[in-house]
Amino acid sequence: MTSKNRVTSILLTSIMIILAVVYVFPILWLLLSSFKPGSELFSYPLKFFPDEIALGNYEYAWSTMAFTKYVLNTSFVTVVTTVLTILASASCGYALAKYKYKWLSVFFVCMLATTMLPTEVIMNPSFAVIQKLHLYDSLWGLIIPSINTATGIFMFRQFFQTIPDDLLEAARIDGANEGRIFFRLMLPIAKPIVITLAIFSFQWRWNDYIWPLIVISDPNKYTLQVALRSIVGADNIDWVLLLSASVISILPMVLLYGVFQRYIMDTGANSGLKD
């Protein structure tokens, strides 16, 4: 390695370390602050590490907020939406990639055009539809409008276009119908896209705040993010409760990342190899 390349490598590595510290520091501050007693949170000077570790903060948060109810609501919405999103996006992407109709190209362009619209623009008509379907203040009112995503359809379409048409023709010659070709052949081949979209969809729905805030009014049907927002009062904030509850709310995302990162790496590395 030449001296110029060595300097460039050191410079880039230093920049990456600085960026990592910038991103990680607020998360570490949140995590460590959740272990501090209320008297230490705003003591001067501020301390990064707690003088006394208060493990009771998490027990207090879990019992005070009725976390089980909110976690179950959020898990139901997240899991059902993720499964339906994968099925809808995969089937639509398969049709756009492998069926040769001119109107499908027009449909695809119109679908991509929706990605240029801010989410706030379509909230009003979406809410009107939810009211007409009598899904207001229902968890299904959170699920149904979130099933179709242009991002997921685009991902599957681009992937399925790389699959040779000869593979489909061979399956049809063997007597497989379109449903069997899709579920037994195309969907397993698209495993890397399925896992990637599942992670994205899970993250989107788990962290969704605006739409549940608009659709849900019954506190017993609150999702986790809306419940966290309800902690913030007009006059005061229970910071011990808010910090520890926020840490609990991100644990499923950390677990999801830890589990599925390995699968993404494995499927990505082996997707182009023959057995």
C-alpha cells in the first residue's frame, strides 16, 4: 500500500469512526439515562454514567403503562401488516415483471408516481375511506391502508425480472398452475427480498405514530408509540417513565436486527450460487 493510499484509508476510517460516535452517542445517553434516578437526570453538571443504577425504573414503567396491552396491539398490527404486505407486494411485483400487458406498464408508472407524494397528502382521503368502511377506532383501520407499498412492489418487480422466463415455461410444461408457480417457485427464490421487506415493514409499522394517532381514539387500542406520546403532559413529564418506556419500546427492533441480519447476509451471499 502506497503512502497516499494509507493516508486516504486513515482519513476515511477516522471519518467513519466520528460518524459512528455521533450516531451512537444519543442512543447511549438514552440507555444510560434510563438507569438514573429522577434526581440525577437534571443534576448539574450533567453526568454521562449514573452514580446509582436504578433497575426499578423498568419495573415502574412496565406496571405503570400497562405495556402488555400496548405491545400486543402493536405486535398484532405489525405482524399482520408485514405478512399481508409481503404477499401483496410479491404478487403485484410478479405480475408486473412476468405478464406482458401494456396497461401494466401504465399501472407501474402510476404506482411509482405515488412515491413522490408526501404521506400527509393522502392521509385525508385514506381517513375518509376508513370512515366509510366503519374501520375508525379499529386496529384493522391501521392495517388495511398500510398493506400496499410502492417500495415493496418495486423491489419484487426488479428481482423477478432477473429470473429467466424459461424457468416459468418449464414449470408450466410440467403442469404447474400460476398459483403453484408463484408460491412454490418464485416466492422461495425471492427469499432475500422477502426478508428485507419484512424488516422494513416491521420497522415502519412498529414505529408508526401519525396514522395510529389519527385513527385510534380508544386508549385500550393504542399502539406503543401513541401510548408513549400520552406520557407527555401539558404541564409536566415523568422523565423516568418516558426514558425507560422508550428503551423497552426499541428492544423488539434491536432483537429483529440481531436475528435477521445473519439471514440477510446468508441469503445475499448464497443467492447466486448453485447447490
